Amino acid sequence: MTGPHADDAIGRRRFLGYVLAAPTLVTAAGLDLTPPASSPRAATGVDLLDLNDLMTAAALPTSGLIAVEVNRDGTVSFALPRAEVGQGITTSTAMLIAEELSVPVERVRVTLADARPELLFNQLTGGSNTTFATYTPIRVAAAVARLRLMAAAAAELGAPVTDLTLRAGTITDRSGRRVGIGALAEQAAGTRTERVAVELTPRRDFTVIGAPHNRIDALDVVTGRKKFTMDLDVPGAKPAMVCRPPTINGKVGSVANLAEVRAMPGVTDAVVISTGVAVRADTFGQCIDAVRALRVSWRPGTADGKSDESVLRELKAAEIPLGPRPPTPVVEGTFTFAFRSNSALEPNCAIADVRAGRAEIWSALKSPIVARQAIAARLGLPPGQVTVHVVEGGGSFGRKLFFDAALEAAEVSQQVGKPVKLMWHRADDSRQGRTHPMATSRVRVAYLGGAVLGYEQRHTSVSTDLGHGLGEIITAMAARLPVGDIGFAQTFFHLSQEMPYAFGVVGQLLSETGKGFNTGSMRNVYSPDVACARELIVDRLAAKTGRDPYRLRRDFLRDDRSRAVLAKVAEAGAWGRAMPAGTAQGIAFHAEYKSVSAALVEIDCRPETVNRPIRDGVSGPRVTKAVFAVDVGLAVNPRGLEAQMMGGVMDGIALTLTAGLHLRDGHFLEASWDNYFYTRQWNSPPDLRIIVMPSTSEQPGGAGELAVAASTAAVACAYGRATGTMPTSFPINHGTLSFTPKPTVPPIPPSPADGLDHAR
């Protein structure tokens, strides 16, 4: 099913939806929402059932509980049961509704639903699954609303439905008489719940889906009117911060000066909690002063005494051996990936108001149902007495699947008996927050002549915490999984990793060790490391067999769709062009979430670039050009997709070249963005191009995390070709500590200089 005028399978199918009993028109999807197959792919295990399929199937039974509402003023409301954290899903959701209801996107009001336990697994944001899982249910609900409005207009205007047109929120008959959908909202409403069959708009008639659209919140973002958690005005909620231990997950032993700190200017409360000592004050500046003044005796943490070197030894000991060495030639390598920070641009934060017998929480939460359960248990309250409001967030990268700030805020508010607005310091997030786990990946490819006979990969990682709701989905869907009786992480690994190349017998296994760290499902989870190791070995295989890296990939990719994105970046990036010594191109491919992607980058590793002066940092190589091609099947909003891919490319550059945490004596040395080197302006490619391929499917694939793996791998491959040495440790500058670590006591470093002496 390919091409712009392919069989409109979704459009020609009849779906069941509901008109719900309500004062104005409220509609919802039914249960028969199984989408048609996505674009054809080779029948690997991941193609038959992957993580997106699993999450979508888990959400399906409660799809009828999320509803589209037509309001009397002609607007349309929808409470999205997912978290908007900058990925643009409120915009794409508004576009889906606007398409089926023929209303301007600007008249669709998409808000975020509070935690709704009745939704079960339909309120977890992750795995690039939102658009994939909600595409059909949202459209069905909107189509039911359209059907009812047309029927109500026919009665109002005294004309048959076939003589009516709905455009821009107004229904018009052939004589020019018209009525707005707002005027019909009550007339079209249901007095009882009714089951309705509808057909969706065929793709050939799309005017909104697939057309580039600016974000619906763009103006609020750039003008500062957009409200994040710390912007909310909750009565009585004063700033709060926590004095945290010097080592990961340490505990309070005793506090020598609690009374003195309580008497400091502006401080209203100072209490010991499970994660440290919390202070509440009139301003965050006063909170910082109080945290720095506290004299706490700490007990050891869960990673006490550990370092990069000791964790690497543990990983080596936990590696699953590769199979017997074949008699044919092989290419193999072992790769190491450091801990990486999972901090988003928005600091970790939450507001809590806990009173006798009830609690109310505000935070950007991607797993609000699990958060509600955990908060209720921590407070000793029935879950029904805890209200959790989901607030739009300023970034996530998997971080907001966890709700530690909300838990802390609830605990502090309960202890002090007052509302609190709790915010983590940047140093808190770097040192005590969630990290992408350190890992090793060992790869072996057996080949003979021009044939690849087998591929083995043994990925060994510090344990990834999946206790945010995804593990529960895996458990609930276990009977449908083809992976046997294995744990959460292993199931996740097998459902997210596919071998895109026809490399004979393939075996990819995961082993995990070390549960003393606060890890998380950082953007793209296992894939950046796994793909980076794989693509580097593909480059080495090409060198060993005397083949061009692009052509080898093209020849072994399994389907035309994959070959098309690879060919596109090779063409757009002028693959193979002559380049100066010390510079090179790299190319890589990655498939996941029913989507395919390829990246081509150019890197400059010449001494004058590598050694250029960067204040308090390691400059290293610079990616000077990046071309990224993506095919997500059906792109709902190509402009939003392009922005997502740009961010993923920046992630990939950081993971390969600069961004890593240094573990020493049970704590991370980095203490903020000033010494955690995510991709900076001086390291961003001045030439960046994102290519959104023509739609190849009737169904959208996942996109939010997709760009990271191919970008990470392409940068690594380019570095290897430019230097003549395949990199094996990431980020490549990890061995150089370019900054003086800030002290861990007090846990909040002093404020930096005002920056004027650094102006250039």
C-alpha cells in the first residue's frame, strides 16, 4: 500500500463510535479500531509485533472513554490523555479533529487530561506512540460528531444531508442558508448513549492532515504566555527545594542546625523527608540560601564508592558470551557508552497541596495514573482522594515518565501542612536525577565473499528502570508476546530492536546489571547505543570487503522503503564527494516505531578544529553538515516532524561527541549544563537539512525519538572515517575532564559569574 493514491483502507472502512448523553454534542470512538497494516516490511519479529503495537493494543480497550466535545461557541474541545512536553502532539491532535470536523485548527481546544485511572494503559506517553495509537480513535470520534451535526443541520435547514456542506465550522445548503456548528451543539447532543457507524475522510480528500502547520502554542511560547508548572498560581504554594545527599540516593543521618535554618530570612519550614532535607521559603533564592546553610550528616547511598571504572568491570562480568567463533572471516568490536544525563530544559518540578484527607498535584507527568497511585500510597490516602493535574512540560526525553518531584512535593506538603511549589536545582538533576545507563555492546559479523552469514550482538547495560508504567503494560499483555517468559527490560529490548539488514542468522541479546542507579528510558532507550555499534561494524565490514559503506547498506537493506531514505540522504548529501584530509562523511540507517530513517553527516577532525579554544569545555570535532531523511508512513504534521528530527540530530551529535556523565566515588561530577556538554551552538552543523519523505502508508508511524539512533551512528562513522580509527568509547571526549568539579557539600553550587567577563 504505497503512493499518494493508494487504496484508502482506513477511509473506506466503517468504524463504530458513540454519541454520549450530554448537554452538548459529545462523541467517542468504539472498540473496533484495529488499523490496517502499515507499509509492507520484511517479516522480522519486530515487524510482526513491536513496542508500538503493544502499547496501542493496551490502550485500545479504553479508547471509547476519551471524547470530542462541540461547544456552543463553535469551538471543539478534546482532553488529550497524553503529555505535551514540546513534541507537538497537541498540534497534531488538533489537526486530526480539524480534518474530520472541517473546522479551523485554531478552533480546536486541546487540553491535557487529569490522571484518569479508568483509562488504564491509555494515559502513558512514551515509545513515540501517541500519534500512532490515537490517530484512528480521535478521527472516529470527530467523524461521529460531524455525522450528528450534519443530521441536526438537515433538520434545522429543512434540507437533505446530501445537499449540505460543512466547511470552516459552518454548514451550508445549496441555497446559501447556513448554520454554525456551535448553534447545533445542543440539538445534535445525545439524550442517551447511541452507537453510530461512520466512515473516515479518505486520504485523497485530506486538507489538514499531511499539510505543514505551525504549533498551536507557538505564539504563547515565544511571548512567554505559555504556562508551565512553575508558572501556575496555586493559592498559598510557596517555593520549596531539597538539600540532597553528596552520593547517589544517600540518606539523612542527622541535621545539626535545623532550628537555625528555620529562623533564616523568608524560611517558613525545614523538614527531613525521605530524599533529604526540604526547605520552604518566600522565594527560591531564600530556599537556595537555606539549603546551602544546612549541616547534614549523610548515610551512604546505593552507588557508594562506585566509579566509571568499577561499573565497567561489572558490565564486563555480566556480558553474555558470543557464540562459537565461525570458521569464516569475522568483523567484531566492543563499544562502551558512558552514563548520560536525562535532564530536560525545564527543571524537575511539581506543585502539591496536601490537606487532611486529600491531595492535589500539578506537574508535567507522562505516567499520571501510576504517579497518582504512588502518591496516594506515600501519603497514606485512598487513590480517590488524590487529584493529579497534568501540566504541559518543557522537554522530557523520557525524564517525565518518572514523578519523583511530584512525590517529594506531596511529602513536603503533607509534613508542613501547606502548599508547596517544589523545584529541583540543576545540580540535583545532574547528580540525583535520571540517567541513561552505562552500557557495552559487543558485535560480531561473519561473512564470506560478498555474503553476510550471521550477526551477533550482546548488549550489556546498567539496569534501566521501567517502573513508570511501561512494565505494567508488558505484564498485562504478556500472553500476546512472542518473547517468552522474560523480564520487562528484555521484553522491551526485543520489541524495540530490529535488524534492518539481511545479515543471515541474527541474534541480539540484552544483559543488565547494577540496580543502584537512577536510570530511565532516555530518548530512544537502547537504540542509540545498539545502532551506533551496529553501524560502526557495518562500516568496518565495508572496509574489509572493499565495498562502499553506502552501497553495502543499500544492498543489504530489506525493503524499498528503507533503501529510499538511504538513497535520499546519499543524494542530498552528495555522498562520496572529495573532502580534505581530516574530514569525512558518515552514513547510517535506523528503523523503529513503524518508521525508517537515515542520516548523512560531515565531520571536521582537523587539529585547528579539534583544538579550537572553548571556555571550560572540550571542543573536539565539529559536525559541519547533517542531512536526515525520514519516512513515518503518514506524516500528520510535516513541520512538527521536521522539528522533532532536528532535535534528534542534536541529541545524536551530543551522545557521540560530548555528552557524558563522570561517575566518581558514588556521585556524578557534572553539576549543571555548564559542565554537561550537550550539543552547543559551536558544535551544531551550520548546514542542516531534514527531508520528510512522501507518505508510504495510510497510518502514521512513531517519530518523537526516531532521529537519535541514526544520527548517533552517522556521527560515529564519520569520525572513524576522518581519523582512520574506529571509535569504541562514547562520548569520544569522555576521557578528558575539562572542568573543575563543584563540591557536593553543599549540594547546590554557588551562583556563576554574571557572564560579562566572558562576553566576546
